[in-house]
Amino acid sequence: MESQESHHKLHVIFVPYPTPGHMNPMIDTARLFAQHGVNVTIITTHAIASTFQKTIDTDFNSGYSIKTQLIHFPSAQVGLPHGVENIKDATSLEMLRKINHGISMLQDPIEALFQDLQPDCIVTDMMHAWTVEAAAKLGIPRIYYYSSSYFSNCASHFIRKYRPHDNLVSDTHKFTIPGLPHTIEMTPLQIPEWLREKNSAKDYFEPMFKSEERSYGTLYNSFHELESDYEKLSKTTMGIKSWGVGPVSAWANMDDDRKTIRGQREELGKESAELLNWLNSKQNESVLYVSFGSLTRLSHEQIVEIAYGLENSSHSFIWVVRENDKNEDKEGFLQDFEERMKESKKGYIIWNWAPQLLILDHPATGGIVTHCGWNSILESLSVGLPMITWPMFAEQFYNEKLLVDVLKIGVCVGSKVNKFWLSIGEDHVVVRREDIAKAVEILMGSSQESKEMRIRAKKLGDAAKRTIEEGGDSYYNLIQLIDELKSLKKSKANGEK
């Protein structure tokens, strides 16, 4: 009886891309599908699965039909140490090439699994362009998973289409992005290097964009109230069917304690207890949270400027610093700085990993310095926090424009150059301490501008909560997509009889 039931159940396979910014929202989306009655399989490698398996097991034990299907990552064949399977583990371009080569070698085993499992639909990360053909062979829909904003996808589309940055006298001259409902100005230096220089990376990205056009539609970790103009634009001008089902992190973890985690409340331990005590000692909305995501590498000179910029501002802060930055700090600057902050109780340094959702949700936290990665933006928005924007690479400069120029909930720190993430620390234009302190004062101060920004951010935070509840737009979009896929499955079954 059970097998009969699972045979009739909609079966959707998810294939994430192994880097946190892409993977985390897709795993949460897969979990949402399972929580709404879909039979879900996530295809991934052993090391990648280990980062989220505990959550999947909890969901499965709660009665949801969700599992991981593991495939072997060819570490030895591409010359990588065992367990290095994640883009974020790359410490050099050579290592990144090897990881990418290993990922490309997964195509055959994944296709073989598609054939074995015979899913009704595949949802794959935008980077897996080849899955369009794989879905066509099976006669099933392939859904393109875009892990950033509607705005950034529209901006990128129109810049690629019209190339408004070509023929400018200088890389620092501004151009207006054509086709958008708002006037958005950028410089060529703020768009990705491969797009401004027409280099070989273009061949890597082009098939990906073409695969979106050939897909059944696009899934976004976004919501209607946040960027309705760009949701509409993607469906009309770009002509691509889409569903905004975000913010998925808040939704997938809504009913349980994992909201505080992405790293185990039971295991928060002594360090996090200290952090909570420190936060509890601060006034509401008085602390600035500073985090640059899992891929950003900063030069030592930039780290020194951040430290002084934060210290010279009149606000308390929590700063997440990579352990490697501590190891590369020959003069012991960061350790001295940490000691000074402990004495003054003004700042709190966290090495490597931080319980981000716990910090953002604390009443003492009043704002965030962000690299404009979409997951961090949504996590901040979900709790109604305004942001200091410090984009580094990829689509992050587009996201900055959305926050600052469209939503008006962000303050620019003055980042000017979009560089490939592995080369960010090299010859990078350094943002000076005065500019950092000034941005902190604008965001965290008591001016009218700051108050209005806070009000707008809180309104979006409320909208983020409403959209994932029954009757909300994201809730409706997910149900509508699942129903549509069920209808396609039924039609296919009837056609085969």
C-alpha cells in the first residue's frame, strides 16, 4: 500500500551547487517541498551532505518524505585531498579549477540517478546548465534555481543584452542600466569582471543563462512585497515563468528550534553563552553585526581599516573574522584589538563561525554590515534590520543597488570594484576607516534618515513574516507550483496509457 502511495506522489529531485550561498537556500526549499507533501530526493556528495544531513534526518523522522542520495566526489582523480568538495574550500585558483573539474565529472552519475529514480521534475542550481538536456531526455520539467534577487537577474540580463558599459571613456564613468523601472546607475568596475572584459569566463556563464530560457521556469528565494516590480519584469520583459517562495530560511525553520541554529542550539556551548551575555548587556538596537560571508577574503590592510573604523564609531559591534586572517596576522594586530575590545566591552570578535540567526534576532542588534550576499540580506530583512552595504563580487553590487536605491534600507560604505572572490585581497581598493565610521554613524545614529530607514526595514520584516503564512504570496506560489507539477505528472500518465 505504501509503495503504491509513493508511486502516485509527486517526486522532485533537487541538485544543489556546492557552495553555501547557493546550497543553503536550495536545501531549505527542498525541505519546504517535502513539508507540503512532495517526495523529495537531494542528490549530493558525502562531504556536502554532512553539512545538512542532521536537518534532513530530523525532517524524515517528523514524517516528511525527504532523503539524500549520495554520489562519490572524484577527489583523487582531480588531485584534491579527501573531503574537499566545496567551492569555499578553495584557497587558490588551481584548487578552484580542480573542484570545478570534480563537479563537472558528477554529470554522468547524476544523469544515471535521474534514469534510475525517474522523477517527475528536477530542480537544479543555475550552475548545472546541462540538466536542461537531461530533463528533456526524461520528458520532465527542469526548474532553474536562482539563488539571488529578481533585481540582480534582471539587471544582469539587460546589461548582457544592451552592454551599456561598452565605449565609455573610463571604467569609473557611470552608465544607466536600460530596461529597469528605476533609474539605476553603475560603473563598469562594479559589474563582474567577465562581463566588463569579455574574457574566457563568458563561455562558462553563457550556457547557464541560456539554460534558464529553456527551463520550465525559475525559482527565487524572494517575495512579492520585496521586489514586485522586478518579479513582474522577469515574467513580462524577460518572458520567464517564475515563483518567489522566500524567505525560505525563515519558512523552512518556522516551526522548530532550528531557527536559532544553522548550528545547533544544544551545542551553542560556552562561547555562545558568553556572546549572549554580552548582547544581553546592551541596549536595544545598539549593536552593529559585521559579517562578510563564507567566500570573502580581505587584505590585512583592509582588516586594520575595519578595526579602526568600528572602534572610532560610537557604537558597539560584533565582528565575524576568518580564522585564517588571525593566522596570517604576523604582528598580532587582531589579537591586540580583541583584547582592547574585551576591556572596553565595546566590541565582540567571533572567529570563523557565528550563530548568525541568533545574533540578528536579538533585540540588541540594530543593523548589519553585509557583503550583499542574498542569504544574509534576507536573514537581516526577516528580522527588519537596515544594512551597511559592502559588496565584493558576483551579483553583490546589483543587490547593493536594490537595498540603497530601490528599497532605501541601506547605506553604501563606498566599495567600488567587483573582483573575483579568490583575488579580493590582492591590489584591492581599500575602504578607509573614516568612511566606515561615517556609514556606521548614518545607519546606527538617531538622525531622521536613520529612523526612516529603520521603519522601512521593519515594514519589510513584517511583510517577510506574512508572505510565508497561509494566504501569503510565497505560500500561495509554492502551493501553486506543486499543484502545477502534479497536473503535469497526471497529464503525462494519461498520455502514456
